[in-house]
Amino acid sequence: MQLFYKIFLALFIIFIGFNLYVMEWDLGFWDEENAKFILSISAAILGIIILLVLHYMSKLATKH
């Protein structure tokens, strides 16, 4: 995995961890106060998925 991908993977994991930490769990997961954190977590998860797809596409491109 290239350094570029590793840096963004670490950033996305840090974003997910931070948002899980600051979420107010006593209000409930789907509460309006937690909506911004849920949106950020989902964007980070989508970023990880895109990052993995790009990584595997670059591996396939170098094999040919």
C-alpha cells in the first residue's frame, strides 16, 4: 500500500474514532444532535471504501 493511501486510511480511522468519542450516547444514536457525527462517520467509511477500491485498482494496473 502506498504512503498516500496509508495516510488517508489513518486520517479516516482517526475521524471515525473522534466522532464515536464525541457522540452523545445517552441521547441515542439517531438523535438530531448526533446527526452531524453520523454524517461524518458515514463519509469516513465511504472514504475508506473508495480508498480500498483505488488501491486494488492500482494493483491490477501494475500487473498488466
